[in-house]
Amino acid sequence: MIRRSLLPLTVATLACAQGPYVDSKLCATCHAQIAKTYALTGMARSFYKAEMQDNVAFHHEPSDTWFAMERKDGKTYQRRWRIGPDGKPIEVAESSVDYVMGSGNHVRTYLHRTERGALVELPLAWYAEKGGTWAMEPGHDRDSLLPPRQIAYECMFCHNAYPRIPSGQSEPGAEPLYEGALPEGIDCQRCHGPGGNHVRAVQQGAGVQAIRQAIVNPARLSADRQMEVCLQCHLETTSQPLPHAIVKYNRGPFSYRPGEPLANFEVFFDRAPAGREDHFEIAHSAYRLRQSQCFLRSSGKFTCTTCHNPHDVPRGDTATVHYNRVCGQCHSAGKHVAEGNCVGCHMPKRRTDDVVHAVMTDHFIQKRPPAGDLLAPIPERQEFFSNPYRGEVVPYYGDDALYTAVAQVTQRSNPAGLQRLADEVARQKPAEAQFYVELGQAWLSAGKPANAIAQFEEAARRKSASAGIALNLADALTESRQSPRAIAVLQRAIQAAPSDPLLRYQLGIAHTDSGDNEQAVRAFEQAIALDPGLAEAHNLLGARLAEAGDLDRAGKEFQTALRIHPDFPEALGNYAHLLAVGHDYVRATYYFARSVKLKPGDVDVRTNYAVALAGLGRYPEAREQIDAALQADPKSPEAHSFKGTLLDAQGLRQEALEQFLEAIRLRPDFALAHLNAAKILAAQGERAAAEVHLRQAAAAGDPGIASQATALLRQILR
């Protein structure tokens, strides 16, 4: 019997229906050998505190970005920078490496923990191929950098034991934040359920049967429930936007307990059969196994543990003998060589489509391996992430009409799904507020904020204290030009959730829309104080400061936004415009070029880019940019006006006049276009026509234009 003093229930307990969780180290007290072998598995090593890392330098050529892993002050940091137009480092960012996600069997992802408790994925990763390779995280191997990605609850669910999360952060869509010390690795209780009652039964000297009944033993579950213990983490239909699964709205993100039906917790989805491609992805083990005839013909007898002992993973020749023996339970050697490698032929290792530096065992058991070199290096396909599936989303595991309707729209997979969700919500009138939120977001994406408002208000009636619902409602109200109502909603929500930065950020947007620049500045500053990593807030604060004439502070905010997210198109364009205003055309064109590359349809940025190029005397390039601006929006008066300026500089006065007149037609009070048109008309001797335009320009609010127009008017009236 184990002495009670060895098992203090005060250690890391968390109340739940099956009893409290306990420190999983206690399990080794009775199960020492299992704990010893399990500690060597990938699951046990799936998440841990970062150790000191040797210095590494890495240049990512597609984005022309430098990275380094550096040791400093007893910690490891990941540093990122680019070389600016003057040859000096710019947008330098340095983040401490606090945790590692991934055992290292295939990949190690490095994580930075913010002061708010968020975990941010750092872009440079380590892969096991070729004995150790440094490369970008999946999706990052492109010609621009993605914004920082936080580790979502879904990621933590499958890569670690259950963490603690702050109060109020468990609702769908909440920012993923983590409290206190994080667990390190998937522990015993992920498969066996909370261990508190089991430990207590031992402490109290209960009989063997009572002790066993106080813990989940997956081996004693039905085949379905037993396999679901594995499926909770190993079933993913795709890593592309779909969604592949939705956690039910009445469940917390870490509330699944082994032994309960997985469909009570989560519903899984797939592409429609007609649109399914033969992708092989890193988390496809269960998905591919379930397509295998060995599984389909087993009448439920074939489970993950048919082949795998989760407590001990065989390796090398021992693994080959073990898996051959498993296959031999159903298949005689026949014409095969008895000493062969069944898995090597029928479940070959392959490079995955979504994590191209990882090689995994394909669990789709086939008669013959696919043709070709399955291990050959492949480039990251941009379309894998940027050209997502469009079509019907169908139930895959678990079936629920409401959640299936939500799945059509939540990641915009099915353009025809909005009405389906609206009809299903109207028919069932669900009690959960999140269904109305999803419908509201779908209406907002469809450009119908009035419809969205009605749904968000319905959600708020069901869950009045939700900061997320208030945020959505305020967004829809702002979109529909009801800023005063949006401000009122946000102010009430801030009283209830004063530490939520997104509420302050949205308040800044609402104040901007209402024309209150001073209050907008204050709201954005408060959002940044709560979360300094909000690049969007820094960018919009910079815009508001520039509007107020504080160009120095505005420039610093734009630079901060770009330090957080170097390829943020709006911040690039805003900072470039600020540099151009200061006649720093060399740096301005550098940032303009990056902005239009990322957002080619931004007419204002292309027009300003053309102005900066002309300021450097690069007129052919300026003409190219202004033509691209007009192709994107033929109704842009600014673009027509500046094209007129360029044509005039080339001596093409009649063509220039046509552009100025078109700008005036599009915006009758366009003072600069009136002035420039008048200059050409006066030079052509058309004084009466010039006078009309000059009087329009003289009445403008711009003192410089008005002064020029008045002076020219005096000349032609002499």
C-alpha cells in the first residue's frame, strides 16, 4: 500500500466531473516501468521549456529576410531583420524562445510567451531531415512574411497536457491565453482521464476493483471509445481552411474526457467526395488509416492500439519484427519474403504536402506503394495555403445539422452556405449564442451589416457578458455607419472586461469613423498599452497621429507596426507616404514597392508611389504605376489628376488636360485638378474656360492652391 504522504492532492489539481487532475509525476510512483518507457515517446516530449540553443544564422531568400538563433543572458532568442535601401538592418525584432512544441522526431517549433500569456510561433523552425535542417514554419516559405501566429487552443490540445486558461478566455473566438506554468508534454491523463479519484482510492486503501474503476483504462472501453482516445489528437482531415473540426459551443477547449463519445465534444468535417484530392498531410495518420481496407473490413476490431503500444515505441529492427508480427495476425506471408518489411512496402514513409520538410509513415495501407520517389524534396506549394477548397463541407465524424451549416461559412469554404445556416438557425432556434455569432459574421462577410447586427444582438441577449459578442456587434454597427451605437456597446463591454485590448482597438475604429480623432488616438494608445504586439493598432494610431499633424510620432508607430509585421501592406503604404511627404523619396519608394507587391489593387498607394518615383525623376516607372492604379480603379480622381501631371511634364498638354477634366468630372471640387486644367487652358488662350476653373480652385480650402489660383486669375483678367 502507498503511504498517503507520497500523494499530496494539493499539487496542480483542477476540479472536473471525473475528479481532479493531479501532477502526472505521481503516476510513476506505482507505474515506474510504464512511465520510464513512455517518457521516451514523442507524445511525452511534445512540449517543453526551451533549452540553450547554439548560435545559428539563416537567410530566407524568397522574402530576403535574415534570422538567427542567438544565446544571450542565459536564454535563447530568435532574431529577425532585413537590409534596408541604405544597407543597414531594418525592422529588427528579437523574441525570447520560451518553449518548444514538437518532440524533434520530425520538427521543433519555437515559441515566445508574451506578457499577456499568449504563445507566439516564431518563423524559423528546426526539422529532423538530413540530420537537422533549419527552414521556415509551414506556410512561411513565401516571398513575404506572415503576421505573427498565436498558438491556438486547438494546437495546444494536441501537443500538450491540458493547460490553465484565464477566466473568460474559453468562449469560441477568444484570444488563446495561458496561465501559470505550462505542462510539459502529453501526460498520462490525456488518455486515462483525470487521476484524482484514482489516487484518492489508493490513498484510502480501496480494493483493486475500486482503484481500477476510478481511472479510465482505454483497453477496457468499446472499440469505438478506445479508438477515440487516439482520434482526439490524431484525426485531422486537412490542415487547409475548411474547417476540419468544430468544438461544440457548450464545451470548453480542454474539456474532452477519455471514454466519452468524441462527437459529444467535437464534430469533424471533410471536403465533398467530388472535390477530395489525395493529399498526404502531417496529421493524417487516423484519416488515412480509416480509408484502408484493413480497417474497413475489421468490423471495428482494428484500432490504433492493434499496432501501437502508446506506452512504448519500438525502434529499428525491433520495430520491423513487431509490425510484421501484427500484420501476420491476419495475413500469411504467401509469396512475400517472411523476413520482409511489411510496413516499408504497404505503409511507406512519405514527404507531407503541408509540412514539406517532414517525412511521415503513410497509414493508408495499400497493396502497392505509390509510384515515384516519395522522399524527394518538394517545394512548399503556395496554393496549398492560399488557394483553399471551395465547395460543400460534409460531416466526416459525428453529424449535426447546425454545426454542418456553420462549417459551410466559418472559414468561407462554401459560398452557397450562408442561407443554409440562416435557415437552420431559424428552424432550430438554438440556445447557444455562438450560432448567432457565426451567422452574423457570415452576413458581415457578405457585405450586409444590417443582417449581421440583428444576429449579434440575438447572441448578446443569450450571453450579455461576452466581450467577443460585443466586439462583433460593434464591428457591424461601425460598418453600417452607426458609430455612436458602436461606441456605446464597446464602452459597456470595456467596463466588464477592462483588460481586453481588442475592445479598445475596435473603439478606436468607431471613434475614427465618427470623426473624433482625439478619442481614437486615446483608444488605440490604450489598446497598445494592453497588448504592444497589436500591429494593426500601431498602424491606425500612426494614421490618426499623422492626421493630427504629429508626423514624428506617426512615423514611430508605423515603424513599430512593421517591426511586428514587416509585410503589413497598409503600414508599408502609410509609412512610405509619410516619407514621401518629407521628400525622402528613396526610402519612400522602397516601402511603396513592397506595399504594392502585397496589395496590388491599392489605388492610393500606387498613386503615391508614382508621385515618389516622379520626385526621383523616374518618370517611366511613375507612368507604369499610375496606369496600374487606373486599371485597378478607373474612377480614381487622384490617379487621373496625377497622370495629367505626368503627361504635362512630358509636353503632352492636350492629353494632360483630358486627365484633369476627367478628375474634375469624378470630383467636382478637386481644387488641384481645377488649377492644373486652368494652367493648360490659359496657355492655349482659352481664358474664359480657364477663369471658370480658377475660380473653383481659388475657393478651395487649401491655402497654397487658392493662392496660386488667385494669382493666375489676376493675370488672365488684366
